[in-house]
Amino acid sequence: MKKIALMTGFAASAFWACAPAQSHTPENLSELPEAIAADYDNRLEDLYEHFHANPELSFVESKTAARMAEELRALGYDVTEGVGGTGVVAVLKNGDGPTVMMRADMDGLPVKENTGLAHASKIMQKDRNGQEFPVMHACGHDVHITSLLSSGKMMQDLKEEWSGTLVLIVQPAEEIIAGAKAMIEDGLFTRFPKPDYVIGFHVWANLAPGKIVMESGTVMSSSDSVYLTLKGVGAHGASPHQGIDPIVLGSAIVMNLQTIVTRNVAPLKPGIITVGTFHAGTKNNIIPHEAKLGLTVRSDDPETRQKLLDGIKRVTENTAKAYGVPEDLMPEINYAPNNTPPTINDAETVSIVRGALEADMGDHLVGVPREGMGAEDFAYLMAPETGVKGVYFSVGGSVEEDVSKAPSHHSPEFNVLPEPSITTGTEAMVRGAIALFGAE
């Protein structure tokens, strides 16, 4: 194993070089940690650094997908490429029993890396719209796909421990919350064995290395993007009475939108309406004819989500009326197609998986309250209408002893410790999947 090239206090002292481990095929679950450690030393570290140095943007992850397909075929899986764009599906049939799906997302972000790592990304890539950006794995998806390859190997090696059908998916475009839906629309649940259970994890930069947070109920929020186009009547800034000012209207709407959360949603029901963009005007003494606002909307349950979306329409239209906007100039409200419902873990399924982890990984499990309302399109894989039960959990990989000081996800300095993240994630996925195979 190479020394991790990090100089922050915790990371620099905790994970040092050691002699390469010998290849190890586990004969049973008791040998799983040793086998995963050997797999990391023998191939996963190099794979991780390759993926980290070569990120790709949403829906153009062609090289990543091809490499994942190659590795999965080498493990003996029946592999299909091009599902939902660049998605990969790998199937391993092992007798009668339930179908369990493991998921890893693979896309990077349009961020220029500033970590100083030897394997830092220097990639420039055009997105699917032809715009060129620097690209970075600024959210840890390189950890996820590397772990999936190790999980696939361990499940193959431990076939005597389970019976059923295992489906591994390498999902595109999580960062634009579009890839899971695209794979489902392309037949993920019809062309391939439909899972009874789905399991996945996200590495977390603000959680201690190797720690696991796994809870039932809502673990990630819904996400909707809403765009408002406010129409006015242009005029001279010195003669506002001759026009209709969309900037004043927009300012009122921004403030009024906050009353939806504070006065229409129950106090113990989480909800956020954030106006992230407000564009209008070209000169300080010109009242423009138009203003554009961009909103992100978050909630933890379907009822609150609908209440927020309905409230945005009501507040926008009625504020416009209150400001004297005529019917033919009423605001346009557009809802972006890339959205996701909340990610809600099934309580019974969490109980099965946690039970499997508590026996041998109990010291890894911790309880950490949520502080934000991040979203994940993993939700589509276990939405109520699918009939699929699922578990989505977090694995720590902080590079700082004080986890609150770790670089944020999506930042140029984002970084996690790969070894504890990958090995812990793999062990949890494998133990969890084997327990789910035995649940029926």
C-alpha cells in the first residue's frame, strides 16, 4: 500500500504504508475483512486513483462505464452497457432466492480540483451540451464505484453464503438527479431481474473514517428546481409610474415565499425554499421588462413537497396581482424535469441490514443527526410505486480529526480517505446484501 498523500493532521498519521497484502479468497464471512484489505492493496487502490484522476461529467461517463463493464465481466458477471445512457448493469445468478441490487453512481462535477494530490484530476471535458469544464470527483463517486467492484468480487467469492440473483448497477448522472430515472425508463426493472431489495451508500467527508450512519425513515430530502420569469413594463428609472417594475415584484416574491415554510408548513416538518439566482436589468436607471429567479425546493415527505410547490405558484401569482400586473403579463413558472422525491429507508429492511452489521461491525455504527437537506436520486430505485425495499447509508472518510473542518462536498478541496471509505463500504454492502438474501 502506498502512503496516502495527505498532510492534514488525522490523515497524515493514521494510514501509513505497509507491505502489500497477499491475495485472499474468503471461505466464509469471518474472513471478509482480511479479503477486502487484500483486495484493496492488490488492485483497488490503483483503480481508485485511476477513477479519481479521470472523472467524467453526467451522461458522458463513457470511459468510466467501459472500465467498470470490463472489470465486472472479468469477475464473471453478465454485463449490459448503455442502460439509461451510459449506465451499466451486471447480473450474477446463484440459484433460487430473492434479487438484491447494489448501486454505485459514477459521475463527477464541473469543478477544478485543488487538493494537491498526486492523482488529482487535470481533466477538461465537454458536457452533453458541448460546454467545456474542468472535472473533478468532488463528491466521492470514485469511492462508490471502486467499492462496487470489490463488493462484486466478494459476492462472487462468497457464493456459498447466499442464494438468489445479484444485480450491480453503475449509475450515471446522479449529480443532476437524472440517472436513476433514466435507467428505470430504459428498462432497469423490466429488462433485468427486478430487485426485491436495493442497497447503496455515500461516502461522507464530515464523518469519521470507517463510521457508518444507517437509519430508517427519511435519510435524504426531495429536490425540485423551479424557475420564475417575471414580466414587467420597461421604463426610465426616474419615471417608475410609467412601467411595471419586475425587480420590485421579484423582491416581494422572494420575501413572500418564505412565509410558505413559516406559516403553511407544520413547524416540525422540514422544508426549504431557497432563491439562488435573481437576474434582471442592464443599467441602473432603466426599469427592465423582465426578471428571472431560480429556486431550489427541499422537503422530507411527499405531502410537504407538494405543499411547497403549490405555495410557490400561489404566492408568485397573487403577489403579481397585488402589484398590479395584468393577466397577459402574469409570471411564468417552470418546473425542471430533473427532480427527486425523498429517499426513505424501509424500516424492516434497515433492521435486517443493521442486524447483520451489529454482529461484526457494531463499532462502526454511529448515530449522527442530519443537519442539511441534501438530495439523492437513489430515491427512484425504492420509490413506493416500485415495490422495491431499500437501504441507503453513509460511510465516513474525513481527512480531518475534527470532522467539522473537512472540506465540503462539491468544493475544489474536497477529499476523503479512500482506504477506510472503500473497505468499510464494501464490508457493509456485502454483509447487508447476504443478510437480505437470507431474509426470505
